[in-house]
Amino acid sequence: MSKIEQYSRVLHHRSSVSGQQFTLPVSNDHTDQTWLATDLYIGELGINLADDKIFFRSNNGIVELGTVTASATSSVWYQSGADVLLSTSTADSVSPNSIYYTDLGTSVNPWKDLYLGANNTLTSISAGNGLQIYETNGVVLTSGADIYSASPIIIYSEASVPSKTRPLFLNSRYSTIYPSAQVVVSSSDNIIVGTGSSNVFVAGASSVKTVDYISNSVHLGYGYNKTNYNNNEVVVGNLAVRGTDDDGSGNYDKSDWTTNQSRITTTDTTTVDLAFIAWTDQTNFGEVMQVKAFIIGTHETIASSVYTCEISGSYFVDGSGTASQVSDPVVIEMNSFDPAYSPVVPLIDMFADNLGVYVKLTGPSSCVAKWLCSFSTHRLIKIYP
């Protein structure tokens, strides 16, 4: 039985010959005269100085180590300035030795930035059992996995940064929405919506502060310090509420109780549309509609000159497109315009044609007046003969 000299020698072998490979010996004793200069014991290193490559012998044979060199084609890794890059000629991907085995960075030595994708290619991050992105104060984003922290889930960016103009808050607390567009806040607390924000949606919230000049906003829940609308309101350009489903006939498909507003300025006896609600089906028709409108108007400079009106009517259009009213509209009005300087008082009218239902206003004479109309409607459709 030959002598084993495995642990009597541990050397770093060197070669200056380009392309030189290190080898496995034919015996386990380097003193028996059969060993080559390139033979390695298990655990020994072989360094090719000409090629900037490092090899070592493991239980599985000779293994080439990834090295840092100045060439993009000579090894798996190479150095370019201050960066270490992956050679495109030697690898298409980097994988761990086995599944769920290798981490990228540690809590002590983390990576800084992660850059993915190029040339408009689609980039995906695939996680087999949920994804968590978190920071030291708790979970920030989670998907498909349990949250092991009481911290909020937040996806956030400030609109003051040009490239981050659409912040999204989910289940967030103590957040400020800077002037921005297309903002969503859900299940939140202590939210401040800044002046100039638009398309803002806040749901299930408490302690929400908003200021003037917020446009296209929806708020559900309790709020405070709002100067442009009251608590527990939905503020939106067109509010629709549906409380029933269809019975299979399709008659209730457009049964929403829809509320909207319009504003207008009249000069002298101008006649204008305060509201127009189109029939749903302009081809087959067959529809019944109820409309109610509240109108208020005042002299542009005299607050004591006021006209208010509540008008409601019901209309139908048959299958041929002929529209009719169920009965004369019901009108309740009050007027304090002085006939001495406005001989013609305001006039409100409601009627229908084959296009839809109109609310018309004729302004008072000899003045400029400001008007606001809030109108609501609901309907039954597909009433065919």
C-alpha cells in the first residue's frame, strides 16, 4: 500500500504558460516520482499568471475559480474601472449551486442598487412562494405571503421628483400626498392631501386633511380640516349609486341614481343648457327617465338678487324615437330679482326630444348672473313595444 502524503504538503502552484491547465495526479503520493508540476492535492491552488486564472482541487476534481481580470473574454468575471462585470462570452446566467441555497448580499453587507432590463425588454421578478421587499422598520411591500410585521404596506414616491409623479399608497398611515395626479390611498389614517392634487381616491380612511383646489377627488370615511367640502362625502365630477341588480330583463342595467353639477354665466336674457341627459339607446330607444334639478342663481355683484328653483319631471321615448313627458314638470321657485333693473325674471324649463332630456335656463334681463345646477336622474331601459 502506497504512502499518503496528502497533508504533508499544501502549495500554491504557479504557471506562466498561457493555456496551462492544472491536473489530477495518478497517485496519492507526490514523492513517488509520478507527479507532474501541475498536479494538485485536494485543497491546493493553481494560479496561471499568464491568463489571470485560479484553479483549485476539490473532492470533485479541478475547479476554475472566477477571477477579476481586465478582459471581457478571458474569464467569467472581469474588471472594468471600478466595476466587476460578468463576461458575456462565458455565461448567460448566474445561478446558485442548489435551490434555496445562496443569498445575494447579507444584512451586514447589502447590495445598493439593482438595475434590470434594457432596450425596452420586459423584466420579471419571479418568486415561488410570495415576495417581500422590506426595510429595517418593517414590511413595505408584500405579495402572496404572510406579513410578519405590524408596519404598513406602502408604495410611495413624491411628485416633486419629476420621474415619480404617480404615488400609490396601500394600507398606509401618516402619509402626505404632494401635488400629484392619479393617487390612490386605501385603508389609511392621518393622510394629508396637498393643494394641487388631482384624481385622488381615499377609501376607508380616518383623519384625512385636504385643502382647496383638489380636483376629481373621492373620499370615503371621516376627515378633518377640509375647507372645500364636508365630512363623510363623496366628491367627484359625476356620482353614480346603484342599489339593485338586474332581474334578467336588462331593464335595470342603467338604474344608477346619477348626480352631476354644471355652472354657467348668463348675460341679459341668454338661453342656455343647464343639463342634458341622453337616452341610453339612440337606435332602439324604449326608455323611461326621471330627472330632478336644483338651480340657484344670483346677480354677479348683488347678493340680494337670488333665484332658486327645484324642478322635476318624468319622460319616456318609444321604440320609434318619439319622446313625451309623463306630465308637466313640477316647479318650485323663489325669486328676489328687482323688476326695476331686471324686468324679465329667470325662466327654467325641462323637456325631452329624441336625443334626451334637457334642463334649459333663460337668464334675467339687464344683468350678468352666475348659476349652479345640481341634477340627478335614474331610468329604466329596453322598454320595447
